Amino acid sequence: MDLLKYNGFDDAIIGISLAQPNREPCLIYDYDLCVEIVLKQGEMSVEDAEEFVTFNLVDVHIGESNPIFMIKNFTQDIDTDKKPKLRLVK
């Protein structure tokens, strides 16, 4: 089984999803750990690191076994567009 993964983010891998109808197994990344990896490079604020991870990893579709990102602790707020907005809880 070939799993798609992002270079440099191996420490943020927390598991592998089970196969489901119309979906191949894929890697599961911890979103917060991905942000921490970007922050360790020392060139971005927390907000910029979160934007980087979201835009360059989470929102990218790279194939049938596209990785999944998980936020372990969150609350859900509804914004004015009626879309779920995640707020991290630390």
C-alpha cells in the first residue's frame, strides 16, 4: 500500500485511516504538530504557520489517498457564512 505523505512532517503522523467505500487508506496527521514543525523553522508567527499548514497541506488534494488532518481538541463556532469555524483549545 502506497500512502501519500508530506516531506518533513513525519513527526506529525499519528495514524492510518481504515479503508472505506470509495476511499483508500491514508495517513492521519496531527494539525497542531504540523504547525509546531513549521514554527520550529523560526520564520513565522503562529497565525502565519497555521495559514501555511492549512493552505499548503490541508487544502491540497493530491490523490485518492489524500492525507487526513485531525485537531485533537476543538470547539465549534458558527461564523456568519454558516460554515463551521474551528477554534483550537489549548
